[in-house]
Amino acid sequence: MFVNIIESYREVVAIVDKELIGKQFFEGKKQLDIKESFYKGENENPLPKEEVKEIMINFSKEDATFNIVGENSINCALEAGIINEEQILKIDGIPYTLILL
């Protein structure tokens, strides 16, 4: 998974499954655009699951905003306890969530 932490008023933590980088998904009028610049940032290599989970837990304590896309990333967020099943949406079968803690 790739993690990009964007500094703003609140940190935005963008997390995505590595195989989704650069892809677009459409369903009706909805679109999911997995831009490399937003989700990957300057990171060259994906992070292991345990490290991603730790980042999620730590930033959830800091009132961060999360943008999470992909099966692995969503499952990691569920395991970290920062989201629940009701918060998961899908576009063209791709799970995602946007959360503000």
C-alpha cells in the first residue's frame, strides 16, 4: 500500500492499494481517479501492512482526514479500527472511504 500524508489545516492521509495507482473507475456519474501525485506522492515503495496500520492508528489520534481506496487498504483500516463496514462505499466494485475523525 502507498501512504501519502498531505499537510494542510488537518493532515490528509491518502492510502491506496499499490495496483490501483494511476487507474480510473466509473459508475454512472461517479468517478474514482487514483492519481499518483495524490496517493503516492514522493514515495518510491509501498509500505507493509503493519506499518500502514500503525500510521492509521497514530493519525486517527490527531484528527486527520483519511482517503482510503482498495481492498487491502480498506481491510487494514477495518483492522486498525478507524472505520466500520457502514463507511465503505464502492465505485465499479472498488471499495473506498473518506473519513474525517
